[in-house]
Amino acid sequence: MSSRERILGRVRRALADVTPDDEAVPRTYLTKHGERSVEQTVELLAENLADYRAIVHRCTEDELPSLIARLLTDRKAGSVLVPPGLTESWLAEADVTRVADRADSTPHELDRVDSVVTACAVAIAETGTIVLDGGPDQGRRRISLVPDHHICVVRVPGQVVSSVPQALARLSPTRPLTWISGPSATSDIELDRVEGVHGPRTLEVVLLG
């Protein structure tokens, strides 16, 4: 018997008398820390996003196409990955080559794309985290991990929650969840921070509302 089989056997024995209606772990913890207004929650999100070195922008629905076009121009982006369900008008003013999110795209093809624009499933104020769940306007997980520049649009206040427990209540565990707190970074080697190792080097979050 392998170590894996022994561990799983212990788990099965421990859960043998638990029915589907039982809670194996009582969830009596607080779902958020303190009371905040909607405005305070959004401000906390913006503050924590910036603390993680994400670049935060704010705009209205009418301003979004020109903002995205400017962000892509500032990056000198010649191509942008587009999820199939992304709102068409968001890129209406962007003069770049659009690359479709295809199942047969190779890592090298994705690496040649300059930027990616997605929506999100939910944003968490207390942790400065945006969560993608592979929805039509977010695309496959890898498109937010390979290109070096990610623009993510968060609808405010509808997609903003205070805490992780509140976010989990909105998310399905069967979806491919990607939790993003700032641009990709690691300090594994001599505690020297290096960005862009496991994903985009630059994360720009647009708070739309």
C-alpha cells in the first residue's frame, strides 16, 4: 500500500459516519471583518490592488473603450488575446490585432501575444484579489498566465465583495478558478523580488462603474 492510499484510507474512515447533510467542519467564523459601506469596500479593493503593485484605473462604461485603447497603446501592444464572450464594445477603439482564445493555441503562440483583456468573476477587497472562473468573458486559464500584460475589468460594485468567504459563496468549486493578487512575482531566490515569472509582469485593473 502506498502512502497516498494509506492517507486516503484514513480520510475515508474518518468520514464514514458523515452524511451529505452534515458539516464536517463547523463554519462559525466571521465572513468579513467590520462593517463597510459600498464605497469603502471599493476603496479598500483599490488600495490593496495598488499595494500588490497592480495599476488601478477607474472609468464609466462609456469611457472604457478609449481607456483600453490607451492602455494598449501605452504598452505598444500590437496584438491582444480576446475571450469569446468579451463585450465587443470594450475593444471598439483599439487598433490592434485580435487573437482568439483557441484550444489548440501553443504556449509559443500565446507568448507572442502582447496583451490580454478579460473580465472577472469576483474581486475581493480585503485581499486585493481578482478571481477568474473561465467564464466566456474570461477565457481559458492560460490566457491570463502567458501574455506579459493583463487588463482585467471589474464591474463596480456588483462584482466586489469584502472577504474571501463572501467570494467563495459566489464561486463554483467545479470551475477552473484563478486567484490573482497583483502581477506575477516570486522572491524565492535570495529574497530578490522578480516579476513576471508565473504570469503577467504587468496587471492593470479597471474598476468599471
